[in-house]
Amino acid sequence: MPVRLPIETERLTLRAFVPEDREAMAAIHADPEVMRFIDTRGEDPATWVDAYVAHQARHGWGVWAIEERATGELIGEAGLSLLDGRGPQLELGWLLRRDRWGRGLATEAARACLAAAFDELGAREVVAVVDVGNDASLAVARKSGFVETGQRRRGARRQHVLRARRARA
């Protein structure tokens, strides 16, 4: 079942990526501080927008562009993927342009994505994986309703594993 887009929040619009977003996202991905805790697994972030476009077309959900409603600017990405690229669990992730950090925008986007996972995709649980040391993203996950259930190792990285479960009706 596809997720209805765009998703509007108080300050953000989450929408499907389009090929024209490559340049704006390349600038965001080029910031080493933004990418500090992002595991690219040997992938070139320049290809991510095309992968997001293809995934959305194929599945009706995925990682979405975050636009700031006040300016119309593309300021990052947030959305759902299969955990570790394989699943079956859904993983929520987010990434924001550095000049938008500390304003609660990542939490706003994460909550909107989580609501879409539960309400539109019918997910019972969503996972978030956050590198140890990435305290800002750990705070976003917790504020969004995730609870830490353990840690894991992925290569040289230690990671918090957090889960959010759908509220029972």
C-alpha cells in the first residue's frame, strides 16, 4: 500500500524525491559533519536520490525529501527503508542540513514518518539504529517514541537499536 504524499507537518513537507533534487542533496551529503555518523557502506551518496526515486516508484514508500515550508528549501531526507537493506523490519532514518540542526525539525520529520509507517503501511514496529556517540540522533529517536532495546556492532561501529511499537487500539 502506498503512503499518501506529501506529508505536511507544522513546519515541513515530506515529499517524494525527484531527479532534480540531486544537486541540493549532493551539497548536504558533501558536508562531512552531516555524514559523520552515516554508514555509506561503500556507496556513493550521489546515487541515493536515484535509488530513492526508484524505490518510491516500485513500493509506494521510502525515504522522502524534507522541505521547509517557510522557505520551500530542500533541507534533508527522512523516511523508511528495510533494516540493513534486507528487512523484514522497517527502519526509520533522517538526515538534515547542518544549518537546520537543533530546531526540532528532525524530530518533527521522524514523527511524521513513524505515523505513516503505522497508519498507512500498517507496521506494528519500526526500528531506528543510531551510532554510539550520535547523541543528537539518539535524542531525536527517543523524542519520537523509540525505546532502546539493545546495542549491536556493524563493522567497526557500535550502534543503539531502538524500537517504536504501534499503540494498540
